[in-house]
Amino acid sequence: MIEILTSDAYRGFSASIQDNPQAETGAQPIFVGRLAWPEQEDVVDAVIKLYGATTCGIANEVIGYVVNALVGVNQPRRGAVLLLPREVLPPFDFDLTPYVDQATGTAVCWVTSFEQNTKPFRYIRKLSSFTDQRLQAFYKSVFCQLLTGVDHATGNNDRHEGNFLYIDDLHYLAIDQGNIGGGQFWHQLWPDNNARNELLQLVQKHLNASQIAVWHTQALTNYQKIYTAWNNISEHLSDLLVGLLTKEQIDTIISYMNERVHGNSYQLACGHLI
């Protein structure tokens, strides 16, 4: 599900997202690179994101991608960890030292397949720019309900009003998992048991009382998909995180997420106990 790619798969820089006025890229350096995916003949564009070498950023992305895939949240078709020597990284106009492991000289990057290439990188992070009709469509979508449940299970507190790719009023793509366990450094401190759920807060803020009641019921029904799939998800993550985290770190985050999924905190957050 998550491939580990070396510099042999990387075929060079393609484009800077920062130069695209339609793009809102967040805190991490991100660019388009040419990539030869395994078992694919053509070299294609891919989205490549760098994370601080001492953070949990790559692990966060892996966790989010796996959970989304096994729950059924729409997202880029392929995701991988890409190992790039510093000398092949694009010439960004800032210091790349924090993104490069000093022992190996390698940047560990998160890469996903390039989607919607006719309208590149319409990253919708500010739902405040939506019309009322578009907001209603998004909040009531199964995509939003599932993603809200995923954020609860993983403790993602960094959805930034969405972090999804807008395709049309019926179709969205999850593109950025955010901070699992309440932060980028949960491997240094125990994860935050009260990590805020930004999507849930936005729904509760913008829908009226009757709409919220319906939404809560539908969201809890969709949450059962996460609950049912969770044992399988935990097994996948326990295997896929090896090499990215220590055993103690893996045990920490798996235990944290298991408790969130199997407890009643999401039901309480939605005003229900089922």
C-alpha cells in the first residue's frame, strides 16, 4: 500500500507549487517532480513534500493515507515514501538543513500521485471562500463525515479548514493528513487525548440545530466503517511504520488510536451514546 522509493525512481524537478497563485501549500516545502512509479512504464508528475527530519510528518502522512484507504476516503491513487539525497533536491531559496537527516544526508519525502492535472493544485484550505451552497454541499457530504471520523480516530488537530482538493460540489480528495496525535512531535511526548477536531467544530458552527442533529446521526453511522475496519488498519500500520519509527513510538501511537476508536469519545463529541 505504501511503497519505499529511492532516488532511482526520481527523474528530476518539474514545477514549483509555491509559484502557482492558486495554490496554498501549508508549512512544508512542496513541489512537483518527475517520478517513475514501480510497475508503471511512463515517467509522470508527482507531488513531493518535505518534512522536518526530527518530526513525525512522514509517519503522520503514512497513517492518514492507510486509514483513508481502508475506510474509503477519496485520496490520491498512490502514496509512497521517497528517499532523496540532498544534492538532488530543488534549489529552494531557504535552508534545507532541517529537512535532511544529518547522518545520511538524505531527505525523507512524502510523495503522492499527481491528480487533476488540468487544474493543478486547487488546494482548498479556506472554506470561508465557499459560497453558502457549496459549504452546505461539503458539510453534508459522506466525504466530510468520514474524514471527520478519521480525524477523531487519529487525533488529527490540523485539518486547516479542509486540506482537501476540491474537484466539484460532489467530489473531493483528501491530500494532507495533518498532525496525528495532536502534534508533529507526539513521539517525544504522549499524544494529546483532547486533540481538537477542526472539521467537527466547523460543522457544529455552520449548520443549524436540525441540520446538526441529522449530521451527527449520519456521521456516527459512517463512523462504524472506521470501527469495523480498525483491527485491519492497526495491523497494516504496525507493519508499515517499521523503519519510520521505533517500536516504542509505534506502540505509543497505535495504542493511542485504538483507545480513541474503541472508546465513546466520538459519540460524546456528537452528542450521542450508541
